[in-house]
Amino acid sequence: MTAVFAETGPFMLRALDAVRGRWLPLWIYLLSYTATTALGGLYFMTSPGKADLLALLGEPVRKVEWVIASPTYLAVLLLPFFVVPVAAVFGAWVTRNVIPRRQLSDVPASFFVIGLLAVVAIAYCVFRLRREGSLLPDLTVDFRANILERVRLFDALGPIFYIMLYGILPMTAVMFLARLLRWHKIVDLVGFLVTFAAVYFFIFDTLAKSHLLVFSLMLIAVVLLSRVSIWLVPVLLVVSGLAFTLTDYALTGRAVAKLQGIAITESPKQPVPELKKEIEAAPQKTPEASPSTILRGPPVNPAVNPIKNIIFRMSTPLPFYVSIFEDPAERCGIEAHSVRRVLGLGPSACTLPIKVFAAMWPDIHWTTGFAPAAAHISAFGEAGLAWSVIVLIIAGFCLGAIGELATLGKGVIFVAIGAAGCTFAYYLTQLPLIAAFTYGHGLAFLLLPVIVTGAVGLGMKYARAG
């Protein structure tokens, strides 16, 4: 046994170093896309897969099943495995040649700068939640009342709140953890625990527990990029999993609530009659406008194996995206408003995920549905296969560039850049390209606190040197 380990040990360490290095964002992208979209897309090409899809969605599948395994379907499904790695290698090469290939001087990451950013983010979140009367969630209400409260908070708290919650605050936790793993100081442990608890509390308070899983991914990326003991990964998984489970239980109140598969946003449509009664009966939990749920389809089916629920979550809309938007007349156009202004284009013809959900669930008229897809699949619905390939090239180039940048220097700042890149990689498999860049949890706001910390640190360093 010892001899076997002696022979395989160095190989395993080299393989682990490859995953933990510049290619970690790329691996995150490929693994996430495989688990959430590709496996389901391939499974639907089999007879049992088509049967499961039909059982889940019913007759609408009959209208799109012809496209499954078609050349366009296979291209949209499989191109990420070929285009993104090549573009990532090119992005890494460009970054390596634009920035001289040498170990950069360690960019300082001051505890006080990170702490100040954390205090500002926490104070703003507390201020906004207290102003809305929701600093402490009311867990006595049922699942539907929680849905209505989430609608109200999403509209009332505003985009700055969610930038603080999903971008600034988690990245301060990332930097505190990176400092802790490097210098093992008590102050960094305190900073990490405070920011870790704050992220969990505010996400718990806003009833958006799915973001806790992404936060756990960020922390695991820090451990991998810091090149410390790999045994910290299962520790983080256990702690994060326990915290997520407790949060999930507290928010749902009972296990059946998890089976609803519902997410929320503002909608101009009227709520169903039974929800109107609940709104009138709960005045302090009621938005001013008439809210309704947005279903992020397909809803989780308790009769389906949990593993299938995971792979169906993002893959189920794929046949509908290909079937609907293979016709150029049905495409919505590039949805990024800034891009459309630069190109002199008018407003988008339609909203991709709403149009797809309507095709998947044609009998749902009382609410607005939302069927998201990976960045390149959304791009196919915007402007066809050519634009989808361009988006894959952009995504791959960015992943390679960020991964390379994270390994060019030493220290906390570069670890944080890598963790932001891993988070960005995950969102590329869940959201349109512009959303992965500019939403509250987009790359721009993940990097913002890192850039501020690095800039202040360099300024202080050169000031002392001068």
C-alpha cells in the first residue's frame, strides 16, 4: 500500500495543483455546466430521458421533441466543451504576455481596509432592512407569505443593497479567510467569522438561501487557491452545509416547502385569487403594488430522483430554446441595453426566459414564468448560433485571463481575484453574459472591493517607501 501511494502520490499532487492553479475557474465552469445542463441535455436524447421530460412538462414537449439530438441542439449543448477551453488558453496567454511573466510584488491587503469595507456593507444592509421593518424575519408565517415578503424586499431594498450583500460583503469574507490562511492571526479569524455570519444572516433575512451555496463555493475556492491543506475543504463543506440546512429549515418551516421550486420578483400580472386573500390578511407583509410569483421552471418534482432534479433544473429549457429560437424571427435580440445603444438598436423584441417559460407552461396565465439558461444558450435565443459562439469565446477568454492573473502574484489580493473568477464561472452557467458581469453578484461588483483594497494597499506601500 505504501509503495502504491509512493508511486501515485506525486501524480495526484500534480493533478491537484493543476486544478488549484490558473485553470480553477475553467474547471468550475465545465463542472457546473456539465452538472446543471449538459448531463440533462444528453439524457433527454435517450428514451427514458424523453419520458421523464414528458412526465415533467406534459404536452408542450411534443412540440419540441423533434429538435432533441438535432445538429443545432448538439452544437448548442456541446460547443462549450470545445470553445471555452481554447478561448481560456488564449486568454491566459494574452494575460501572461501583457503582464510580464514574473512573480509580482505582494500587493498589501490591509485588515483595516477590508474591515472598513465590511463595516460599510453591514451597516448599509442593517440600515435598509431596519428601514423596511425586516431586520428580523417573521418565521411564524407560512411559505406563501415568505414569498410575498421576498417580493416586497426585492423591490424595496434596491440594487445597492444587493450589491453590498452579494458582491462587497462576501468578498470581504473571502479576503479575511485568505489572510487567515496565510498569517494565522486572531484578528483575521474574528473578521472572517463576523463577515461569514453577516452574509448568512442577511441572506437568511431576505429569504434568498440559494446564494448561500454560491458563497460556500467562494470559500472553497479560497482554500484551493491558497494552496493550504486540502482537508479544510470538507470542513468548510460541513460548516456551510449545516448552516444552509438550518437556514433552509427555518425559512421553509416544513420540508414540503422545499418542493415548491419557486423564486420571486416583481410582476405586472395580478396574483391568483387565493393569494389576494393572503395579501389582504397580512398588511405588514404586503407590498404596495400587486405582486405575483415568478416561477423559475421547471418546479422541483418530489416524485423525481433528487439527482435528476439537479440536472433537470437548467437543462429542461434547452430543447425549448433551440426549438423556438432556431427561427430567426422568434429571436429577442441582444438584451444588454448598453450594447444595443452602442449598435444603434432599439429595445429587445422579447424577454428570453419569459418567452421560453410560456412555451414550457402554456396553461399558467396568473403569473409570469422565468426559465433561465447558461450564457451561451441565452445568446442563441438573442441572435443565433454565431452570437452564441462569440459569447463562449468571451466567457472562455475572461476565465483564462482571470485564472492567469490570480497566479501571477502572491498574496490575498490574487487569491481573491481567483475566487471572484470562480464565482463568475458558475454564473456563466446560470445567467446571460451581461448578468454574470453586472448583476449585484456579477464580476464587476465581486472585483470592486478587491480593487479598492489593492489600490489603497499599494498607495500606502509607496507612500511609506517615498
